[in-house]
Amino acid sequence: MLLQKNRVKKKKDFETVFKQGKGFKQGFLYLKIMKNNLNTSRFGFVISKKFSKKAVIRNKTKRRLSEIIKMRLPEIKKGVDAIIVVMPGAENEFQKLEDTLDKLFKKAKL
């Protein structure tokens, strides 16, 4: 799990990133990023019921994405707010999530 300081939690922060952030898409993941004037990067996740009706699967996907980001955190730029939106039809395998997220971060130059 990501540390508290590395999570976007407030609704206002989510809305700001969605309105002013820059978007990137790779496969079944969509990334919105925006600078945040902090010394740390923060991440938030959006996984709707369209992805899966079962909360267990949605939470598992969120935990997997969180763990991948936690492993990559030292390599990621500081001072960025990022929201990751998981689209329907996403693979729930750890390796495929990891590969897609890596490609997405390279595309966004994080």
C-alpha cells in the first residue's frame, strides 16, 4: 500500500487534476497528471463498476496498481499528482498491469 503522503485523497484534488491535468492513454489505463508544488508525488485511482461489478476485483486491482507504483516510486519524478483510471476490459494479471503501467509512465515521461 502507498504511504498516506503519496495518495491523492481529497475530492477537490481529484477534480483539479481532472480539469487541469494532462492526459495519457495506454491500453486499458488512462493517466491524468499535474504538477503539485510538493516534494512528493501523489497517486489516486478510479475504478468504476463498469470495470467489474464485484468490489473484491476492483479493490484487488487497486492494490496491485498501488504496489507497482510503490516499487517504482524512487524512479518517478517528484512533485506530481497523478490519477489512474482503469477502463473496462482491463487485464487483472499483475504482470500485464505492470507492463502497461510502465509503458504509460514512459509515455508521460514520469
